Amino acid sequence: MLNHGIIERSTPLMLLLILLSLIVGGSVQIIPLFKVESTIEPVSGVRPFTPLEQIGRNIYMREGCYNCHSQQVRPFRDEVDRYGHYSLAAEGVYEYPFLWGSKRTGPDLARVGGKYSNEWHAAHLRDPQSVLPASIMPAYAFLERPLDYGGFEAHMETLRFVGVPYTDEGIAAMEDDIIAQALPEVGDSGALRDRYAGAPLGPFTGNDEEITEMDALIAYLQVLGTMVDFSTFDPETMLQGQEIGR
């Protein structure tokens, strides 16, 4: 007790000991990470977003959708039963920034891709209450305005700089890929899917005359949770281990 009292009465000594504790604790956690090749186990199927999906993601962030919707299924039985397989770190390897979120005014969207049709998403964005009467989500009908993707090559080059593996060919084909995904009857969807396997195809809003911001947002929503083949994973193994530890 006497030694502890000395520490409590000496502000410089307490600050020094706190600093030492942080240094030791931080070193124990950080240094081992430099001894492994990667802190994220690679998962087959994860790819960069297509240009249209990435633009849709930018719109998702611009409109603040992450304030009401999370994109992280935690490894708890109730979440797995409701939303699907728990989220894997590798799923977000090409996401800058992460959109895990911390609040669910609306449901989690990590596995929403393919759950609803393009038509459902378009109707939901135009008038949420028309498909979900109890919804408090505002309408986003204004997103049916023309999509401006001029100069998006620069954004792709920036993402490549931080680690997203966009190729020179993919950046040069940006406009063609946007058209092919939103209007597959007009563009070359085969070439698009050669570059981005399994990319969801339009028409997303029923508008076959122009590409809109709503097309981009729906393309993004439709790819969420669809890149990984979860048949190769067993969520029960993790959940059982969690229950044993309780």
C-alpha cells in the first residue's frame, strides 16, 4: 500500500508508468504482426468493385446510408441466423474506407446482394413505404438523375495506389464496363465479367435509355456478400466454440 501511495502522489511517476505500460502492451500486440506475411487470410472470389459498383459505393457514402445500415455480421448465432454467414476480414480487403457501421436503424446489408430483385431495390429507393409499410427510410427517387462518371479513371488510379489491383486495361475500359453492367444489351457484358467475375447485371431501374445514380447504387447493393462461396466455410464450428467458452 505504501508503494502504491507513492505512485498516486507523484504525477510524473504515474505518467511514466502509464507510458511504460502502453509501450509494453502495444509492443506485445504489434510486433508479432510483423512476423506474419499477412494478417488477413486470403479468400477465393474476393475482387475489386467494378467501376459502376464503386461509384454506387461512393453514392452510398455520400447519402450517409452507413449511418442507418451496418455491413458487418458478427459471429453470434442470432446474427448468423438472420443475416447469413458472419463477416470475414478478407471481404473488405479492397474497401477504402470500411463501411462496417455501428448502428442499425435499418437491417445489416452485408449479405443483401441477390436477396431482392433489381426491381424491388428500385421501388424501395423510390418509395420505401410502398414495399415496406413500416419503413422510416426516406425516399431516394432523386437518384434517378443521369450518372456523371467523367474522370472516374482518376479515382480508380487512386484506389490502385493504395492497393486495389485495378489494371491499366481495366481503367482504360472504365466507361465500357459501366455501360456493359448497367445496359448489358448495349455493352459487352462478357468482357466485363472477364475482368470482374460474377458482376451483377442490369437493367437495374428499368430505364434502358440512360444510366442513373440509382443504377450505380443498386449495382453496389446487389454485389454485397456475393463474392465469397460460403459453402467452403462452416459457421457452426465458430459458434459452437463460442458457446463452449461461455
